[in-house]
Amino acid sequence: MRRHLCGLALCLALATSVPAEAQGTGSSSRTVSLDTVVGVQDYFEDAGAWKTQAIFDTFGTVEIAPRLQISLRPVIWRSMTGEWNTHIYHASLRYEFQKGSKWRVEAGKFPSPIGLGMTENRASVNDGVVWWHRGYYSPLPSFGPGAARHSLMSSIYPVGVLVNTSGNRWDARAAFIDRAPVDFFTVDDAPRLGNSIVGGGISLRQGMRIGVAAAWGRSGDASVSEPYALVNVEGEYAFGYTKISGEWTRDRFEMPTGDHVSHGWTLQARQTLTPRVYVHSRVTVLESPAAIGTSGAFQDRTYRAVDTTVGYLVNAESTLRVGHAAMQRFSGPAIDHQIGVSIVWAKRWW
């Protein structure tokens, strides 16, 4: 415990001495927009399985011509294994115009345009101690020897083309990308495979939206690729000082061992108690078949996680979070309880 606390204190001291970010991803109304996020997190009752994590996340947008912007998001991340990694999550060219409705066309590298978790895959816009949705970083059980690793929904940043359009009470999008949104995010040497995404949503009233999306194509790694189909339903409702949101996802994988269906859901709520204090809870449940050895038999497995967080707004730029996590992994019935702490500093420069 003392080792964890010393490491966390050192990273927190570093975080508060380095320029950091605001809570958006850039404003298209500005000629130049730049923000930075610095986050540090650690879990203590994890038998040393997690190292102290830190992330340095900058997002910038420059308008190079009327309605034409270029965006870049470099990220430095000390992962739970203790390794430092450098990523370019976003590098794209975007053009916006209005013809009947509002339109945006984006080409390059950008976040996977499907799934509630991808809209909150940044430390400053995620209310939990863990600044991502667990289902997006948890691999499904193996579908048999030689099968690639998959997620129900994954945190990937593909290359492709994305088209968005929206009106006062509706929105729609279509994308063609080079990675499947069910590829586990750490797949090495992921091949470029054609994948399509369509989706849309309706705002029933102020603060209430329901959306549906689908994806299909081929998923896999450098040695194998198989067809898949994904359906996602998401919704959110905000009223007063309360926000409730969630999603349900169903995947169908076509494998040599047969067709396999995985599904799961996430439900979360945030309640603001005072101008500085909020509570947040997120429940994640994933269900998927798992291959039993080499016998060709399969058994259904379940993953469950409940993350509960109390957040304190230290000032306009910094948030301190303390939380509890209870997890039951695919591998067994035991429940793992952990206590976590994180701090996020977010600042907009322009």
C-alpha cells in the first residue's frame, strides 16, 4: 500500500506542474482550439496487478480555410502494466457545411463512431475513477484455438471516412473504417479490413436522446479474419442535477466453430450533490460463450463490474475522485473488491 501511495503522490505532483486540459475535444467555432488533460489513477487492493497510471492527452484544432479544420490528438499513457506508450488517437481533416441540415465530413484517424463509451473515453469527460468504460477494455472469452481476441465493443481509433448530419431533434451518421469496433484494442498488427457503420438518434425532449447503430464487416488479427455483425442501442436522460445513460450491445461472430453471440449492457448515473461534490455509479454486464479446451464445447460466461465514485471539484480545472470497484471476471465466480483514487486536471488554452 505504501508503495502505491508514494507512486501516486509523485505522479500527482508531476500532474499539477504540467500544463493540462479542458473538458471538450475542441470547438469548431474557433480558428485555433487547444486543450490538455492530465490524469493519474491507482487502485490499491489489487494485489499489485495494477500500476499507477498516468495520461497526458492534448487535442488541437486549426481552421485552415472557411469551414475546413485539421485536428490532432497525441496521447502519452502509462498503462496498468507500468509501460509508457505514445499514441495518435486523432489526426483528421474535417469539413462542415449546411445544406438543409448541418453536415460534417471527416477523413483520417478518429475515435470509433459507435458506442456510448467512446464519447466518454477521455479522463475529463468520464466521471469515474477509471476514466473509461470497462467493457471496452475487457476481452471476451476465447472462441477457440486460433481465434482472434474480441471485445463486445472496443476502444479503437481507426482510419476512415465519417459523415454526420443533424437537425434540431435528430442526428445520423455513416462511416467506413479500416478496423472492426469489436477488435480488442491491443490486437497487434491489426490488418486493414473494410467495416461499415450506420447510426442515428432522436432527441425526444431536452436532455433525452435515444440512438441506434449497427456495424458489420470483418474482424481479426494478422492471421485470421471473420465476419461479424453488431447492433447497439443507447440512451440518456438528464434532468435537474441528475443524468442517467446506458447502452445495450449484441455481437454475432461467424467462426469456424460456428456462429457465436455475445451481448451486454452498461447503465450509469450521476447525481450532483453540491456545486463541488457529485456521486457516480456505473454497472457493466457482459455475457459471452467460451470455448472449453479443444473439445469443441462452449460454456456461457458472465462478466460483471460495479464502479461507484465520489468526485470533488477542487477548482475549475481539477477534480479528485475516490471510488470502489467490485468485479466478477469471465474466468470465475470470485468477486474482486478494489479501492481507487484518481485526479484529473483539464484546461482549455484557446
